[in-house]
Amino acid sequence: MKKLGGETLLFILAFYLLPCIAIAATIGFQLPIKENFTTSLTLGESWKNGAWLFGHMGDDLVVGAGTNVYAVADGKVVYVKKWPLCDVYKDVSGVKTLIESDHGWGGVVIIEHRLPSSESFIVQDSYITSDGIDIAPRAVYTQYGHLGNILVEEGQEISFNQKIAEVGDMCKWRPHLHFEVKSVQGYNTDLSSSSGAGFGYSGTDAYAPYRYIPSKFVELNKAGIVEEATQFPAQQNSNTISNPNTSPSFWQKIKLFFSDVFSHSGKADTQSEQNIEPIEIAEKTPEMTQEKKETPTSAQTNATFLPAYITITALPGQTDAELIIFAKNTGNTTWLRDNTSLNVVGGSQANIQFHHSQWVTQLRPTLMKEATVLPGDVGSFAFRASLPEDISQIFHLQLVQQQGSSFTQIGSQFVQVAFAVKEKEEKTDITEQTNPQDENTFFEKLNTIQDVLGEKISEVFQDIAKIIPNTFFGGGSGTQDTQQEEQAETDEEPEEDTEHPEITITSPTTTMLYTTVPTTTLHGTSNEDVALITVNGTSTQDLVLDIVNGVWKFSPTLQEYTTSTFTFIGWNAESTVSSTSHSVSYYYERPAPPAPEISITSPTSSVIYVTSMPVTIAGVFSDQTSYLTINGVTSSVFVYDATRSEWSIELSDIPAHTTTTYEFVGWSAESTTSSSPVSIDVLYEPQIVPLAKAPTILTPTASGEYTTHAISVQIGGTAPTGTVSVALVAAGVTTTVSVEHNAWMTSIHLPGTGVYDVVAYGVSVAANISASISLVVHVERYTEAEYISLSEIAWMGTKAAADDEWFEVMIIPPEEGGVPSLFEDDEFSPDSSELFRVVWGTYDSETGLYDHTVSFHEEDFALIQGPGAPIDIGQGNRSLQPSPIQIVFERTSSSTLRNASGIVYTGLLKNTGERMLVLLGGTIIVDDVDARNAWFEKGDNTTKQAMHRIDPTLSGSDPGNWCTFDECSENTQYLGEAQALDAGGNLVHGSPYSPNIDISGPYW
């Protein structure tokens, strides 16, 4: 054992018994959806929905309607809009009239998340557009769109993981959550838009200004500035106490608090630092159990740390130093070693010079030494730190607690560690007798430290006081070689430090300022002990210190759209004693250019009533105005007079019998700034002279409700004298028919299965309309022929070519009558030899036709053959064939499927979805697959897997009745093996012509 003088041991104790302070908590983030989801659109992506939509402004998370949406972090609700999920219409005199728009958003919530002035969010590589992006934001805004059942209000404080709404079921889109993370500038810009929530697209591909990639931002800021740590299992060693009634021995206490000291002693068999384990108490004593029972129900974590500033004195050439820090548990919960640790503040890059190879992670020097620390007890943290080349650098530590993959702070303080260099002391003979006066001084100071650190460490010091006279001051057993290597301690008492550097900030007087100029000057005072002031841990020429007059000033240049925080600390001449730190933050934003201004000069009233069209609206604009928009869109109808700064527009398509709001906004040439909106309400009421009676509907029924299987319906009736025509509105299309001899008759066309309101009203010679009458038409699938259905659709093409699309129609003949019985119903009266047709594409409501049609005739059976079992119809003969029958249709060429010839057709199947019908006699619906909004998320465009019908007898418009081929379950009806090859010889992920179930029975 080494012999240590009183001053040496006092230095070690003072060096190691320095506690820490933990900084304020930071905000941790999570994703807003906990259920499994897919991301259909990401930030900046573009897609085509009829027309191209460029530059998506967030991520679309696809989930089911009603899925819970949670706040991603603590914050404050700053914006709520409860717009309807679908446009709301009202029947006004037989005219379907929009009375409330969904604004494309449905429900919207925006939450502000703001950090303290000394911190900023991590956004590295989390944006695709650098224009005006804040690279060190102190505040961000998360936006949640397409919501239903919104549970929060503006101004409400929100907690992490709090449910705020549910995913809505919008009419325009399939259910999904539109999720954005945007900067302060993005939030302010969106507030000036017509909706206030911004726009879903930027208008430019791969461009999303003022936005962060949501998934990347959440990943970077899961636990704020606290690094995620590796879980370390609890370990035991020979020091573990198994008897709860046995107090730790003296050496167990010593190894618990000073394990790092012993690990670097001269003893050859001492363990290295990372192998020394602290004492672990296996069970709680009865006193511990009683104390836990008295803990309040509400759990609170807190810590109290002693000296906030530590200065480590090192010898020239020394590369690292040992530290031990103590923290008292002032909360009411127990700390556990496995989840309680120290953390370096400010990030790994800024503190890389202090990192030591023995640290737990890049930012966590060590776990707590004790297995448990109860409320009121003290925990210890021992570790080594590398000394920086610039000895004036400092770093800060905080105390954190791990919960799963997240970290939270314990307490609200931090400890600052500084460094100083001293000259080497001369070596003396280690056998020199220690002055008894040195021992007395040592014990006096030991008692002082004991008073400061509390009862727990007091027990350790009491044992030290008993054993030191024999162990450290003459009773050791060290060898002669070891003694010669040790330094002798001096007999001098260290001079008491009387320097107390102090500084203040006199201007500005607040800690957070917003400015529109890029430079500023701060002023302050300093006392006579201040020789240096550091800014954010370093000295700078921008700070001028007048030592004589005790004043200083600092003139920084600020970064635009960024919070700049400056922390000032005063130091003595040796940089060993520091003042309290003082901080000021600035947010600099250049003043916005003058915004465009517009006004309406005519008419002068904000609400006008008109009985005729067109209506002229006129106004004036400022020099900054380049163009105007009406209700959010540009229009070529605007007339501009630049010499007079006047504008006008004629409105000629105003809905009748309702109030329509027209909102005008002026824009700059760059479309970056806009005026405040001005609006006018127009109520158009044409003169109405109702006829004595409304028309009547007699055909196909006078009961007011009719059911059919056809997509074309004849409708007719009578009209009162004076009626020259009857207008019918069905499926959004108006059809006009002349009245002759008080009677009328016409045909209306409907796109497929569904329920349709047909509204009829009369029109007089003076163009006045009558009251209306309606007929509800139910169009249903012809169930007697439900065995003719679309069974597979390869809308994505094949691996050989994306244009090599194909689909399959399956026929399951009835047990009696065979195939001919399907096509001999008098109701159908098919023309020529056509058995059925498949239609899809754009629907023409005037003609009732789709732009793609492929017909199947009796003679086409001779053209069909597949890998399952060829169908061979002999001329003039009806042969026996397997059941069911599959008929494959190939786009453009019969070589689309190399070994499965089918019926060739032309016409694109859009990847975004189609409506496909199978018709008998050209009008009777035997199958309807309504996938206009999407292909039910079935089929795969990447792997070229076809979408497969699960049960042909059930609805083809039910998304649950389809599956992606490779994902279909084994019990899927009529699922066959993949046998067909594409034009390139690749195996097709589908089963055209398969299976063919061999049964006997006539088909013809």
C-alpha cells in the first residue's frame, strides 16, 4: 500500500468528491401513428392524379379511418380547423349546390414545439430544400391533416403521446394522415394562405420549402440532446452483500466511492477501471422497505448537486484525469444503476476532445456506481476524461435516467468542468516522516467535506479517519521500489482562494430578443477579479474587456432565421476560478419587403344581391402587386390597368339561390409575399315564376323508387301546360328533353352499380323553372349471372414490359343448362353473337359509354388456350371442357403471355385505378369492379404481381375480396399455380387459365 501524506489524500478527496448539476429537460419526439402504416408519399415527391401534383409538403401515412393520432412531443396547439371530411352539398330547387368545402384538408391541427433559449433541435440532413431553412431551430411546428374527431383546441398545452384526433375518412382520398414538420418561417407563411394551413404541394418537384423530413427529424430528436445508450446488465462481484442485515465493510465503501483511485494505484493485481464493480446490495433492508412505503403516490425525480464548478489541475504532459461526482437523490423515487448515468451536454462533435476510450458511449462517461440510491441518499459517478489541447476549454455534464430507448433529465442543474496546468513538484524521499501538523490539517478539512456532503458519505469518512493513521501515515507495507517512485507531499497548507470573479449583463435587460438587424452589441460589468471573459466556452476578439473601468462589450454578427445564444463566463488570471454564467439569445429575421395591397372599390358593399349575370367586381392595387388570385387560383379573366393601378373581373358562372364568397389576394412577382385577402359575398337569385305543377314521372315507375340491372334507364312522364322542356339531373349530369302534347320521354345513363337521385323540373318559355320531382334509382349487379366475373387483373404489366397488361374473366356455368343458359335470357336480347363485353376507362355520361371496350363472341372460344388445360371447340361440335372456364385478355399482342394465348385488346389500365364492368347485352351489369381511386392496394408494381379475386360470387368493389397473388391465402377460392410466361420468358406472378377443375358435364 502506498503511503500518502495528508495533503495528497485531501487533494484526492476534494478532487473526487465534486458533485454535478443537470441541465433542463429537452423535448423527445415520436411518430404520430402507433399502428402499422405505409408511407404512400414522402416529402418533395410528385404524383399524377389526373393532373400532376408536384412537391409534396410532408409524409402521407396510410392507415385505416379511425386510427388514433398522437402528439409527437410536448407543445402547444396553435391552430385547429374542423373542416368537413367531404364537401357538403345541398339540394336547392333540384340543383346540387356546394355549401361547405373540405378545403382538401378535412380536420387540421398544428402544434408548436419550443425549446429553451440555450438549445436547438437537431436537423442535420433532414431537409431537401435549403432555401431559408433554419439549421438550428429553437421552435418547430408539426401539422396533422385529414383528421376526424379532433380532441384539442387552440391554446391548449399538449403532452408527449397525448391523443389529439383520429384519422378521418375523406371522400377525395383514401384514409391517411398528412404529417408535416415545418420551421417558424413555414408556419408564418402558411398562415397567410387562403386556408391558413398552407398547401399540400409546393408546385415544384423535389422542392419543399421550410419543411423537415418528418421521419428523419423524429429519429434525430427522439430524446432531444440526450444520446440513446446501450443497455448494460447488472453485474455482481466478490463485494456483493447477500445478507440484507449486514452493513458494508469499510473497504466495500471505499471501493464503492473510490474504485477509480484503487484501479490506478501501484498494486500489481488491482483491476482495471472498467472491470471494477461497485457494491450491490442484493435485498432491501427493513428500513429501506419502510421508507419506500412512505413514498408519495406521485413519482418525482430530482437531484441536488454541490459545487457547480470543478477545476482539474494537471501536470504538463498529462493526457487524462480522473473525476468522481456525487449527486443527492432529492426526489421520491429510487435510482437504479442500470438506468442512471452522466451525460455530456452539447453533442458528441462539440465534446470530442474530452472523450475517453473507457466511456460507456460517445456522450455517456459512466453509469452510477451504486446498485440503488434511495430518496435522501447520495449516488456517485467515477470516470476518466481526456485533457484538451486547449486547456482553457470547458465541458458540462447532466444527470439522466433511461426509460427504454428514451432519456429524461433528473433535476434542473449541470456541472461545469474546467482545466488548469501546474508545475511539477520536486520528488522527495517517500520515507520522510510526515508532519503531525499535516495530519491534523487533513482531518479538519476531511470533517468540513463530511459536513457538506451529508450523512451517507459521513460513514465512509468515519472509517477513513479510523484507518488512515495506520494505513496512510506510516503503517503501510509497500516495497522499497514502490516507495522510491512516489512523490513526497509538502508541509505547506494551500493558500485559501479569495478570488471571486463576477460579471453582469447590463444591456440588454431580457434574455430573449427578436431583431431585424444582423448586428448587435451587449454591455456588462465585471469586478476586479475578472481577467478574461469567454463566450460559449472560448475567448473572442469580438468581446472587449476594460479591466480598469470594470466594463465589457460584445458585438456579434447574427445568423438569419436562427436563434443565436451567447453564454458569458468571467475567469480569474489563472483561469482556475470562474463566475456564474449569464446567457442571452437573439432571433434575427430580416424585415419582410413591403407586401402587396389590394382593395375592392366596386361594389362598395361586402354583400350584394343580383338577379342577372355577369357581375363586375373592380378595385385598385399597390406597386408591389404583380397579379391577383380568386379563391386561391389565378384567372385570365382579370383585367389590369397598370397606369391607374386598377383591376376588374366579370363573374358569369355564379351558383343560383346561394351565397357565394369570392376572395381576392394580391401577389408579388416572385409569389413569395401576398396581400391580406379581400372578399365579397354574392347572392344570385334569378327571377322564378313556378309553374302550377311540377312534371310527373310515370316511366319506369310512379312510385318514386326503381331497381334495375342496366346502366341505361328510360324515364318519362307528363308536364303541365306551359312547360316547353323538362330537365333531368342524374349522376351530376343534366339532360334536357322537349315536351310534346304534355308528355316527355328520354334515356339517362348511369356509370355502374350504386344509388342515384334523378331530379326532374319543368322549364317555361321564359326560362323559369318549376318545382322538382325525384326518382331514386338502384342499379344492382345481376345476381343470376354472378358466375361471370373479373377474376384477375394485371394492371401493372409484366417483368418483360409494363405495357403488357392482361386480365381474366372467369365463367362458372350453372349445374343445369351449361354455358348457353347464361346468354339466353330474353331480358338481355344480345345483338349478333356477342356473349359479353368488358368496359373501362373514361365514362361519357351523355352516351353512357366507356372509352375502352372489348367484346367476347362465341367463336372466340376457339382462340383460347392456356398452360392449365387447353379449350378446344371443334367446328360444328360442342365438346366437353373443364370447369371453371377462364378467358384471358391480352393488351396489344397475343405474345404478352407467351404460353397462354388470349383475346387481344387495346386500351391502357391506369396504375392509379379504373372502374371495370362486365356487361351482358351491352347494358346489363353482371360484374362491377369500382377501383377508380386505387386498385385497393392489391397487386404490386415492383414485383409485377397480379391482383386476384378471392370469391367471384361476391362484390368486385369490395377491397377485402382481392389479394396480391403471392400473398393470397391457400383457402382462396380458385387460386391456381403460376404457370404462364411473359414475353421475356419470365414466370408471371398470376394464374391465367389456372386452375381448371376437371369435372364432367356439358357446357353447350
